[in-house]
Amino acid sequence: MKSKVRFGVIGTGGIAADFCEALRGSETCEVVSAVGSSAEKSATFSRRFGLARSAANLKDLLGDEGVDVVYVATPHPLHEAQALACIEMGKHVLCEKPLTVDAPSTERVLQAAKQRGVFLLEAYMYRCHPLLTSLIERVKRGDIGELRHIKADFGFRVPRDPQGRLFDLKLGGGGILDVGGYCMSFARLLAGVVSSAPFAEPARLHAVGFTGPTGADEISTALVEFASGLTATLTCAVHHRVGTEAVLYGEAGRIVLPDPWIPQGMRQSLETSFVVKREGAEDEVVSVRTERPTYAVQAELVARSLSSGQAPWPAMSWEDSLGNMRALDAWRAAIAKNA
């Protein structure tokens, strides 16, 4: 029997917990260790999920020869240093989005991974889900005719907390970094499909939004145009319930995705769907079911791709991650300019 790919986790928060829970039933992956902000937190977390061991600190985790891949699940500003530390030790890396907080730091991480020859994936887990593969197939075969416009929203309401990671700029606060990347990466991916490319970069970008009392962008919309003529409106928020819907508008109809980012809005869900609405025809509900939750789907893709260095499209390639971060930098700069 082939041994499982062994993950170590940096972070003991909600996302790290969801990851460990999802991998409980995986036949190809397992979480063997975790490290938090203290040895006590590491031990408590490891006991909670029945991990083989816990790490007293990051050095201990990275020195563990029984860890093949490190999952970085900490606040955004910590990603660069932690990913670089993993890479230096020759560990493969699955890093939560955003990979870093800006394009220059993303370039540093990518260059380090290239030089060290390790696997690296920015964890936009929706990009690893078969829902997206099914959607791309429908767009390519022309179910709604030529694609003209995309609307993608991802926003929720969290009470303002000046020390909370969603509102504190020192912790990478703001909706653009936290969830705007989903919307932007979605639009760039589909713009690539239209142009027969893995992704496409915005030719023009304009943005409006509201910056809250802590300086973090609390709600924002980017208006994006691609060279193909495809346009997109992308809205993200951390203090307003703008929803999680994405809609593709084509010449012959539209495709509505109630929640492409997290299937059914539940991290451990195995089912999700979208609706194809053609002019003059009955709606078609396209259901997609997986054997394991999305975090496990992503981790198992990582396990299959380690020897390649990067995960296969439509998962985020290194060039895609860099392009997406540049677009997010432009989005944030536009908000700052209009503030």
C-alpha cells in the first residue's frame, strides 16, 4: 500500500481546523503535525484532531522529516516569511490565499520555490474543485453563446474590530486581500478561456469603494475590461452582506453560480451546483458531487502533483498567482486614489 502524503499545518485557527477535519477520511493524505503561536496551542490543536504529534515551534515543524508538505494557514502578512522558511528547508508548500500581501513579495516566494525545486500552490481551493471544470466545459462548448460579462461577488458582514485581522491593516485587513482575490481570479480565468489561454490580465481597471475607520477597504467594486472585450464587475466586502454569487452573461443566456467559492456555503459540503439559463429554454441545474470536502479535494490534488512542481490548470499556476496579485495591487491602488 502506497504511503500517504504527510502534511504539517502552520496555524491553529478556523481554516486550519477545517483543513484537518476534511482530511480525516482521505486515502492519500494525512495531517501529522501542527504548530501554533505557542507550544500549548500546538499540543491542544493536535490532540483535537488526533495528530501523531505537535511542534513546539516552526523550526521543529520544518525539521520534521515526517512532514512532506506544509499547509500555511495563518494571517496574510505571515505568509511570505513562513513560506520562505518552508522552501529553505525543502518542504513543499500549500499556502492559503493570498500567497503574500503584494506582487513584489509574491515574486520573492515564487523565485525561491523555483530555485529550491519545491512544489508550491496558492490555496484558492475553488480552482481545484470539479465544479469549475464543469463550468469551463459549458462555457467552451457555447451553452450560453459568446461570453460577454461576468459578475462575481464575495462579501459578508463581520462587526468592526480594530484588532481583528479583517480590519487591522497590520494583519492584512480589507476585503480585497481577503476575498476580492476570488472574484479577480475567477474573472481572469474565464477571460483566459475566452481567449484560449490559461488566464488573461485586465486591460483596464477602475474601482470604487468604502474605506472604514481603520483604513481597511470594507466594501469595494472593481470594473474590469479585458483585451477580448469581456467585462466584469467584481464586488468584495468584509462589513456588508453582498453575497457569494457569480453570474456569467452570454449572447444566448446566463449561468448562475450561487456559491462557487465554498460549495453550498459549507466547508465540509460534498455537493454544489450551478444553473444554466438559456433564452427560450428550461433552466438546467448542473449538480456536482465530490467524495470528500473541498479542502481534501485540494490536498489530494497537491499530493498527485508534487513531482510536477505545480498543480495542473485550472488550479493556480505561479504565473497566475503573480498576475492575480498584481491585479489586486491595482485594485487597492485605485481605491486609495479615489478615497
